Amino acid sequence: MPRKGWRLCSRAIAFAALLLCLVPSEPGQVRAQDRVIRPQLYGAVWHDGAVFTYDSEGLLQRWEPEAQVGIPVETPGLVHSICDLRGQLFVATLNTGNEKIIRLSRRTSDGWEDVAHLDVSEAGRPVGLACNEEEPLLLTANAVNFAFSGRQVSVSGLEPRMSGDAVLFQQSETLWLGFDLGEFGGGLHSIDLASGRFSGSVTPDNREQCEGLCGPVHGILEDPADASCIIVAIGLAHFIEQGFLARMCPDGAENIRSIAVTPSRSRRETAAFTALARRGDRAFALARGVVHIRDQSGEFETFSLDLATWPFEQRFDWSNEDVVIIDGDPIQREDKYTYTWLLVARPEASDAN
């Protein structure tokens, strides 16, 4: 099931849990033990010396280092996606009025600066936000919108069922997008920014670990070992678990990391990779409580989280000097392969903000 497809189901579960147990919380604060009455974290970035997250209800929160309590941050509307570009925090929001407007806003010392706004009736619903090149890109169902230059590229061929939420990564004149549709797949796709042409899911040579790059995609970033390639985190847990790290290069795709699940319910069961982050010349990928680190040589090293020692109220692991590890939904912690984990790269000394 897609991540936002869980919303109605999770609300029903939350209501049932609320009848059994009400946990008081301080006004204006969000605590990990209050999961039964609050939404799941969907995305996170490092900004202004803290981690900023948004959740399934469109709320933005700030988490100071070492904190297990989030502080709500007022936004121009319900947050759809966030990103940080060279120390500037951008949010794409939807208003709650009759006239549906998508706003792209930049955080300032005085609040929020309006960078762009689009009418949903013309642009289509928001799909995702990318901040890894010169300017933020806001993808809607009908167009790629460049925040600073005002350039707009009409998109053709984006299938209606794919106009959900996506993780985005810009690579020069190619915009990569990965969808998470749960058991219905999702896949890695691309948009040619010169023509606006949308290309469907691509397929690696090794189809034994997953049906190509058609599975749910949870992250895309540049491969530290080759700047012409991207790394894609793929993972699905539906009856059995399947996932791997793929590398897509100009000459094709390959499986570069696959971890067998033991004990396994199937010969083909492999760990779902559910988060990606890049810090300097290393990429960090998370699967089943293990962080896999890929460097410029293309080799991997790992370290594990001792999830059994985490108290329920712990949601953030601040102990690593490279990445902050976030449990987006502690109530599902026993399922180590769920999609709720997030990785946030800490800034390097040269670009700390």
C-alpha cells in the first residue's frame, strides 16, 4: 500500500488505540510515545542546526540535536514536501481553502518568503520537490517548475496512477523520480527536462531480486563511485520482503547490494532498502536496522542499530557523526523492514548551517 494510502487505516487504528490508552502530552509538543494519536513522519532534512521533518498530516516540526521531542513550525499551508538547498529550507504546501494553490516557500528569519505559487487546476497536484542542483524543482502532474528562473517544462506521458508522491533527483537535464505504491510497485522513472518526455520504469539485468526497478523506490542519489550514475533504494514488504540497491548508469542498471533475509519465508526474500543519504564522498543506505556505507571505491562497510535497546519513546538516534537515524513510526518498530525509517546527513564542517 502507498505510504499515504495508510492514512485512513492508520487513523482507524489510532482511534481504536486511543480508546484503550490516552497518553497526555505537553501543549504544542509531539512526543514519540503519543504515536497512537499522531501521524507518521514522511521526510526529513538538516537545516539551521537541527532536523526538520514533515508528516502525513502536512505538519512541519523542528528537532534540536539530541531531542526526542519535536517543536511544531508554522507553515503557509499543509506541507507536501521539503528540501534544503545550500542552507535554505524550501517547503511545498497546499492551502486548505476552496481555491487549491500550491505554494513553494523559502524559510527566512521572519517566517516564509513566497517563491512561486501554482493553481492546481492548471499545474495538477504536487508530486515532489528536488533541491540537489542550482535551483529547486517542483514537479506537478503536468509540469516541472523551476523555482528561481521561472522555467516551466510541460510533462507528457506521466501516467495517472503515477501522479502520486515521489522522491526526486536532478541529474543535469534528467529528472529521476521514484514512486512508492506499496504492493502495487512504483518504480524508477525519468523526465527529459529538454522535452518534458516521461519515461516508464527501467529494468536491470538481474531480475531475480525484484521485478526490475519496478518496486517501491525510497531514495535516489548520485553514486560516490561514479558521478554519471545514480543509486536507487528499492524495498517492499508484502507477505514476503524484497529489496536491493540498484545502480543506474548510462550503459544500463545493475544490482549492487542485496542482503538475504534469515530466517526467510522464501528463497527470494531479501532486505528492503528504505532510506538513502549522501554526506561528502559517501552514500548511506538503511535496510533492516543496518546502515550500508558506499565510498568512492564502490566498496561497502556497515554498522548496525541495536533496536532491542531502544526505549519506545526514542525516535531519533543522534549518536552517529555522519547521519541522524529516525524511526518515523515507533509503533511498527518490531517490523525492521518497514518503510518508516529515515536518514538525514549531517552537514560537513565546510557547509554546516
